[in-house]
Amino acid sequence: MAEQVRTADIDLWTDQRGSGPDVLLIAGLGDPAEAWEAQLDGLSDRYRLTAFDNRGMGRSPMRPEPVSVAAMADDAAGLLRALAIPSAHVCGFSGGSIIAQELTLRHPELVRSLALVSTWARFDALARSMAASWRWMAELAPSERAFLEAFYVWIYTPRAHADGTVARIIDEVLDFPYQPSLDAVQSMIDAFAVHDTTDRLPDIAVPTLVLAGGVDLSAPPRLGRAVADAIPGARFEVMEEEAHQPFQEVPDEFNARVDAFWREVDAGS
């Protein structure tokens, strides 16, 4: 099923595949549901997976009020309720991981477990400077291709740049017909940059897996470790040779890790 789903507040483009325990996948900055293609295909024999375009991204409209992580978390909660999903394993990466944190804090009854990929509790000084550079790069780059080439320096491994993976991804992004507006991208960067759950993470009471990439420049392991240390009982794992988006670069390994985690959670219930 791939269709627009009407929630109480917004229509969200949604792709749902498979059958089994429910999994909600939350994408990051600028990414549509298609970012999760390797999970939608690779895990649908064991789970019912739901991916969606965040507000202002892909085929989901931008709301008139200012963008906030809390509002996007409420969007995700509204989607689960619209689909009559009582609770789900929630997996978010990068900006989607902080939406997932907020979803768990605001709507804990909807979250069965939490997988946070390339995550943070709040930006440190280096990360704030990084986000600020992305903001003006998006506006001033001489072309969309030039912006993506610069942005993806922060996102993918040296391996992916060398073997042509990044070039292929850039071509796919440029061919995608539902590009977010500059205002939507900048508004989301602003929302992510001021996010801070440092004092509230100890309130998360669901099983949590935090995954970090050992060579991730934009969300380095020190940020993920701080999140895992703050959530009671959270498990912290580093994929040593990976960067910001291991679910795309090494999907089989990534899928195996989250599958093992979800099976453990379901067995424990």
C-alpha cells in the first residue's frame, strides 16, 4: 500500500508493506519514504513496515505553523492512530531519530521499542556549526547537484564516494519528482538544531537500541553514546566502518541488527 493517509491534522504519504509485528520507520532531513527501500523490501517477510514522508518532504504537505520536532512527532502518532496500529517498533535515523525520541516521550503508549540510528540528544558547538553550514549551502550552492555533492561528504563513507554509490544516489535524488522546497529544508534544519531531550531521555521506558557509525561525521558516536547512557537499559552499538546511513550502505547487516533486536523484544513480551 502506498497512498496518502489522512490523520487528524495532516495528510501523510505512506508506504506500508509486509505482515507481522508493526514497525514505523521515520526518515531524516529531506528524505522521503523511499530512503527505507532496503528495509521495506528486506524485512517485509517478517514485519508490517510503515514508512512515510514527513511534513514538507516528498508528497506530504507543509503545514502553515512553524516546524518543530514535537509537531512532527505528533504527525507520526496521528499516522499510527489513523492506521489503527496500537503500538509499533519505532526506528528513526538522524532527524527521524529525534522525532522518534519525541514520539516516545509524548505518546509512549504507541511505542513498543525504539531504534535510534545516527542520533543525538542535543547538538554540541561543532554540530551547530555543521547545521548552519548546511542551511546556507542549501540556498547558495550553484546547483542542486553541487549542494548534494557537498552535503553527502558528511553523510556517506569514503568507500561509498570511491565506488560510485554516492554518484548513483545523487542521480536518483535528482530524478525524484517530489523535491522539498528550500524553505522546508531550512525549517527542518532549524527544528533539528534546537532539539534537546537531554533532561527527558531518562523518562523513556521502552527497550532501546542506539546505533552509531564509527566514521559518521555528522552524528559521531559520542553523540549516540550520550543518548544511550541517558535512557535506562539502552543498548549502544557502533558499526565501526559505517557512516551516517548504514541502512542504505550495508542494508543486510543493518537489517540483521534491528531484526535481532525486535525479535528479542517480542520474545521478552
